[in-house]
Amino acid sequence: MLNPSLVHNILTAALETGGDFAEVFVEDKTVGNLGMIGGVVETALSGRDFGVGVRILNGSFAVYAYTNDFSEANLIKVAKSAAQAIRGNTRNHTIDLRKSTLENQHLIRIMHNDVAKARKVDWLRRAHDVSKGYSPLISQTSSTLIEWNQNILIANSEGLFVEDSRTYTRLVLQAIAESGADKQTGAHGPGAYAGLEFMENIDLDWYAKDAARIASTMVTAKHAPSGKLPVVIDNGFGGVIFHEACGHGLEATAVANKASVFSDKLGEQVASPIVTAIDDGTLKNEWGSLNIDDEGMPTQRNVLIENGILKSYLIDNLGGRKMGMASTGSGRRQSYQFAPTSRMNNTYIENGDSTPEEIIAATEHGLYAKYMGGGSVNPATGEFNFAVLEGYMVRNGKIEEPVKGATLIGKGIDTLNKIDMVGNNLAHGQGMCGSLSGSIPVNVGQPMIRVSNMTVGGRKGE
């Protein structure tokens, strides 16, 4: 991508005004997006993006610059220009770049270009046929196959020089049901750090059918009641609540600036004793996994909360400098146009001892949130609200009628402490997470959990 001698010259130029650390990030990314609406191909886009980012640190001060002109003269100019923002004590730097040999932990079997576009269209049309044929209530469908390949090079003034290649595949399915004036959407978005073997391995018909099932079930459902209720949140994408309301608050971006409810709480109880939460970037071929983070550090399994006790934060290089702590392999970015910052990978609540059947049977009256939708969070306070994509009332230990329009409202730490049952059916869901360093692929996950008391937004009198 760039030869070591040129990278050495860029790093040297970046440090000439007194910075104590410099980093070069090179990216060559190709993206494909094939989309179908109502059984007709509407989009067939592809593109390639190449660029170089230069970051300079001096203590806890950082400056970042990037360019897509990779001529040597321009790259040196960009590094020198960025260095003008640094006013440190100039010093002599010896940069001994040593190329690391990286072992790929995520086997890719079928590259995107090895499969004809007609085959990909067949997959999308099949999903449309299955969803549309599920119920006469289904009025529209959409299906999108997303592919991207990212080759990166990361080098820094401490001698790191490492290259990596990443391949991602994701399928996004939606079904819309109509009944009178009401419309409801069902959706699934499975994805993996994988090639098109991913499409061969998933149950495409199940995802398409289930999206239609959600939509057609919710469109005829009554509105959810409002009030304080026990809430059972199912596995998989239910973990989005922990990701948003708690995970972001454990990132060094917030913690180092005292902008998190979890700041200065290491070793303290922040959750129910039956809750253990993990962020693991090493899981084989998972959507949020990486061999190395975007600062060149190997990803790792980080135990964030263990039996309710806060054990660790998610830390990048700059956050670690501010906090006096080592990186946890959590520096991530969307592309060369973003400086890295602390981010999640695959974040989940670990399995507990209860079965899903036991959790439902133990709930006399409450809400069962089978699938979660989107929401919003204030990371500084942990306050959140999330829509329930598919919900049901629970009465006398049984799942009863479907309800729509439910919203879960609460605070992160308060909710963690009110988890009184944790299931044994851990599963993961895939999503895109947006933050200071752009939009990145992440897994969220959990087994079924029960929160003893939550505020449910719905309709009064229902």
C-alpha cells in the first residue's frame, strides 16, 4: 500500500514540531450494495475509496489530518501541516519500523467477486417471494445485500508496521404490513466478518418469513399499555439496550472526560450480581470482530462487568493516556477520514442460570419484548428510551396477546441493578454503531433477561 521508507518519512515529518507520537493509517476499501424493492432491483452500486490519515499526539493533545492524494510530496506536506498544531519540545526520534506478521483469525471462503451478480439477485428475489407470500397483509418488501472489503496499513513512531484485510457481508430485510390506515414493519439484518459463504450458511427463508411474521402480527395488535411493569427482553438484538445505555458509558471517550455515569467506579457494584457483561473482538467471524483494532492493537476479550462489579473500560491509545491505563484493543474508526477512538466490538451480557421458560413462567404480569427497535440515549446520564419492535403481554406466566407501540424508558445503571433473572440462551444481533469516529459494525447480544420494574410508554387505558 505504502512502502516502509515513505511511511518512515511521513512519521518523521509529523514529529518535527515536538509531538511524542505519530501514526499513519492507510485504507483501500471497496463497497458493493445491491438492493431490491418489491421484487425489483432498485440499486446496484459499487465504489472504491483510498486514503491516508496522519495522527499526532503530544500528551493528551491530538491532531488529525487525512488526504486521498497519496503522492509522496503531498503526504509529507499533510504531515508537516498537521504538525504545526503541535507546540512541544522538539526531540530526536529514532523510528525503527518492524513489519508484524498478522495471523488472520477469521477465515474467508468465498470472496464477493467470485459470485455472479445474477446469483445475488436470486437471493434477494427469494427473500421477497417468501416475505410477500407469508400473508396478504404484506404490502411491500425490501432486501439489500451489503458487501465490503477493507485493506489497511497501520504504522506508528513506536515501530509498529502492520497490514490487515477485512471482509464483511450483511443482508438487510424488511417487510411492511398494512391493515386499514396502520402500517407496521418487520426487519432482520444478519451480518458477519465473512465472505459470501455467509449467504450459503444462513437460513434465508427463515429471516424473510420472520420479518413478514413480525409485521403482520404487529399491524393487527392492540396498543401497549403504559406504566411500570416487569419487562422480559429476549435474546439477540435485545442487547441493544446494554450497548447503548451502558456500553457507550464504558468507553474511554466518555470516561476519561468524566462524562459518564461509570467514571471512577472501577471495583464498585454497578449491576445486579447475576449480570456479567463482556466485549469481545476476537469471536470467530462475528460482525464486530477484528484481528487488530484501527490502532494496530490485537483485539481481546474484555470483561466489563463481572457479577455486578465494574471491572474494566474500553480504552484506545488517546483515552489510555488521559486515564493512565493501557489500551484494550478498542480503538476503532469508520475510515481514514476519522481519527480512532474507543468503541465496542461484540458486546453482550453473558449467560445466566434460568431457562427462557422459567423466566416467562415466573412473570405474573408484564411485557415481553421479543424484538427491540431503535432508540436514543444520553451517555452522560445513561437515560434511554427504546422502541419495542415486537411485544406481547405476559399474564399468569404465559405469553398472551401481541401489543404494539411500546417504548422502554429508564437509566442504564438503574436498569442493570433491576435485572433479576438471566437466561441461558445467549444470541447476538448485528448493527451499525455511530459515534465520534463514524459508523462501524458491532454485535449486540444477551440471553433473555427480566427487569423487575421498568417504565413502559404506551397508551393510557389500554
